[in-house]
Amino acid sequence: MSYTIKLKDAFKGYTYDQDKIVSPKETIARFKEKTKRVNLDILSRTRRIDNGRLGIPVFFSECGLDARDVIGTKKQMGKGGTPEQSEASAVMELAERFSFFSFKKKKTNFFYSTPKELGEKVIAYEQIIKSVHDNREDALKVKPVFDNLPLQWTKGYNLTKNQEVLIPFNWFYMINEFNGPCAGNCQEEALIQGICELVERHTSSIVSHENLNVPGINLDSFSDPLVIKMLNSFKKEGIKVYASNFSLDTGIP
């Protein structure tokens, strides 16, 4: 059976500094209800850990025994403008990591083959070489070697072309590790989260690698009440905040 992702409308039900289909409080409740249903010890507890200096809430989600065995760490951090946002962030970070490493450890999600054997089913070589910043001339020289390289493949989906594509999982995991895992209240929310994270890492790496000068952002230009409140939390403690625009030419802020 082919692998597909069908996008649907996802109407906003919560818009206080975030655009979500449900409130953070409901996100937390859904997470706890669903993890109970699978009969695994995934979440031990959530705990607020900021010291109150700024008044900006930060939470830990502490792993249960099953989650610890899968992920290999004991806790995740979450942040937000309100306690509910921060706690929801922490539990969804746990959802991301537990799901990702569970997927990675399940052997039936993968198979080994060479690009040559799989032919046109695989992600284009032009995309592969971009992942390691090779220029086209050098990349074409080593393509015969790459074509015969046994790789660990899994199914993916090209949202632009609306078609299944095979992804060399171990190739990208070696380079990016776990950049891009994402969780949300629905599929569309999760995809937005993951895509924006990749754009964020992509532009940050370009700015750093090329030592680019980017525009600064006037902090007085913000109009969102929660953003203004958080900036004032830093200001009253004498902490200077600087903001820069890393959008580059993506069209994504």
C-alpha cells in the first residue's frame, strides 16, 4: 500500500499568541488521556522549574520508565507565555521524542537497498547533494559510488508533488539527527511545526555559516500583548533583549 498524506482544513480554536485548534489545557488533557490508553509508562509528571525571576513559565515533562527506555533521556523542557502553554509544550516535546525514537527502533519501518536498485522511487540525487553542500561538479563524480551504496530506506511523502518518495533515513539522521520531529493537535498542526523548525534551522545555519548581516527588529514595534508582557519581564530585571530577522528570502518570518 502506498504512503499518502492528505491535508485537511484545521480551524483555529485558540489564538492567544498561538494558533491552535484547541487550547493548551485541552492539549495536555488529550495527551494524558491518550498515553493512558496505550498502557505504557510514558509521562511520569510535569513540573514547573523556572525560579520566578522573570515570571515566564518553563516546565519539565519527566519520562516514565517506558519513555526513558526508548528515548534515553529523563526529561524535556517546554516554554510558553502562560503556564498552560509551557506545560503543553513540554508534553508535546515528549510526544515528539517518544514517537520518533519508537519509529527509529522499529525494524519493520525500514529496509536496505541501493539507490540504483530502487530507481526513480527515491528522493532525487540533487536533493541529496544539497544536504551536504556539495557542488554539482564534485557530486556528479561520486554519483556512481552513491548509486551502489546500501542505505536504510523508509517511506516519505512529497507534499509538493503529492506522491510517495523513499527517503534514505540513515543518511539524513547522520547529518541532521532529529531535526524536524513534530507533534500537534492534528496532522496539519504537526506539519506546520516541523516545517517551520526546519526553516528556522536552515536560515540560522546560513546566517552563521556565511556570517551574514541581517536586519534588527525594533522591540517597540510589537503589538501582541503577551509578547510585550514578556519583553517587559526582561526589562524590569535589567536584561537587554536583541531581536534579528533571519527570514532571508524564504517568505517565512
